[in-house]
Amino acid sequence: MALLDVEDLSVTFRRRGQRTVHAVDGVSFSVDAGEVVALVGESGCGKSVTSLALMGLLPRRGAQVGGSANFDGTELLALDQRSMRDIRGKDVAMIFQDPLSSLNPVIPIGIQVTEVLVRHRGMSGDAARKEAANLLDRVGIPDPRRRLKEYPHQLSGGMRQRALIAIAVACQPRLLIADEPTTALDVTIQAQILELLKELVRDSNTALIMITHDLGVVAGMCDMINVLYAGRVVESARRKELFAAPRHPYTVGLLRSIPRLDVGRGEKLTPIRGSVRDVLPWSEGCAFAPRCDRRIDASIGEPPPMVPTHTGHSYRCVNPVPVEEKA
Ligand SMILES: Nc1ncnc2c1ncn2[C@@H]1O[C@H](COP(=O)(O)OP(=O)(O)O)[C@@H](O)[C@H]1O
Ligand SMILES: [Mg+2]
């Protein structure tokens, strides 16, 4: 049994007078203590909705959640608000894509970090302040002692994001969900943050769910990668195998759009053609078919099933990329 087992998770948004949206459509994955699992896909594929569902943070009206999410024996999707609040912050923490909304605007950054250390790690005033400064330093916030006294509005967007990461790390949660934690940051800071998250996993045996639209971000740190398209997992494999032998044309497309240091500057990246809006409903075939060069007759009509292989690598495609034809 993994620390978190997500089975057949679905989230449907229904609003009167609006189109029903199957934002998450039968997603399954699991994460163990000390393991890093990635959810990767372009904008709109259901990454944030998946994490909000797990955290019990979806709007209560209009969002219908199905499936199960078992966290160390507790069914997260069945918890009432109060029990969920107890688990949040203590056992399960999340770094949000939008940092402004998750810091308290009227409390100095330092108190917000120190508070977590006092509450969750039983530290006392002085030790907690010292550790808070140390954490800000580790997420790349210069002059941490001065910054501790500042309010969120006095920090730039990038600094706020780093402060939030410091708070999440301070909790030493058993499970951390990081939703595009480095998207707004420059590459140097990004590398520093990824390093810090790796350290957290190693030192605290934290289970980490890394959410990103950029396969390059997870190339150096994930154990397992799940590629999402239109609310479903379309390919799932251990990192090495996914990079070495991607089978789903969408994964190959994502790999081709990673900026590479080993390719000359003149060389163009190849973005996947079309946009995520060109989807087919899964009930009518492969949602990626309208953008896919490998589309065949069998891609349309029925939803493609997930094909398992003996190595734990699976993909949802009726005309997969041959193994030798690398991206
Ligand atoms: N509150 C909401 N009401 C209706 N649709 C939503 C809501 N939140 C997200 N969606 C839709 O769900 C889909 C997945 O969104 P999201 O999980 O935010 O994507 P991403 O992978 O970029 O994080 C999108 O089509 C989005 O428009
Ligand atoms: Mg998102």
C-alpha cells in the first residue's frame, strides 16, 4: 500500500446554463513516502483540479468529485471540512500555483514561517526565528533577517513564491503537492528550489507530487511520471523509461518541446501543433486525435484503453510510437 493511492478520481463541473466540464476523468496514481511522482501536461489538462480535489479545496457547489484517494488509511474525499483542515498543513501541504492568494497579507512573512515551525515542529521563539531565516536563505531570499519583518505586498511575485515554498518545507509534511512551483521563477532560482524539494524528500521521507507543464523540470528528480491529457492519464512510466522510450505521441510532443542545452542555438523547438482546445470528447475516441500525426481510423469511435506493459509502463494509444523511434 502506498502512502497515497488515488483511484479513478474524477471531477465534473456542472453549472446551470453552462457546458458540463469533465476536468478530471478517471485518474489513478500512487505516491509512496520518499517518492517523487509527476503529473505533467499542458495548461487545462486537469493538474490543478486534481490537486485541489485531493486537498478538499474545490468549490463545494458545482464541482462533483468521484473515485477515491486513500492517504495512509484515510479516505480524503470523504472527510468533512474540519478533519481535512487538520490534515492540511500537518500531514499534507500544497504549494499553489498562485502564491498571492495563499499568504496572509496582514502578517509579516517571518511570523508566517515561524508560526509553522512552532506549531508543527514544536520549536520555541528564538530557535524558530533562526530556522525561519535559514529556510528563507535556502529558497534564495537574500537578506532573510530583514525579509522576515516584511509583509507579503513588499515582496515581488517570485519572492512570495519562494516564501510559500519555505513555509511548505517548514511543515515537513508527509505529502507535499507542488503545483507548478517554479513556473514564475528564473532558471537559477528554479534549480535551487528543485534542489531544496529533493532534499526535503530525501531528509524527511516526504512523498512529493510535482505538477508541471514542462517535462524538463521533472527530468532530474522524478521517480514516476504521469502524462495527462484532457483530464486523463495518457502515459505513465518510470522516469528513465518515459524519456528513453515514450510511446504516446503526446508525450513525444512534450519531449520535443523541452528546450535542450545540447542542441545548437539555431535549432528550433517543435511545439505540438494545434491547441488543447482542439479536443475530441473521450467518449468519441482519443482526445488527442485532432492534433495527432499518428492518428488512424481506430483512434476515433471508442476511447482508447490504457495498455499496460510488463515493466509497469502504460499508455493510452492505439497506434503508439515504436520504441526505437526516439523523440
Ligand atoms: N471552477 C471551475 N469551473 C469550471 N471549470 C473549471 C473550474 N476550474 C477548472 N476548470 C476547468 O477544468 C479544466 C482543468 O483545469 P486545471 O486543472 O486548472 O488545468 P491545469 O492542468 O492547467 O492546472 C480546464 O478545462 C478548466 O477550464
Ligand atoms: Mg494549473
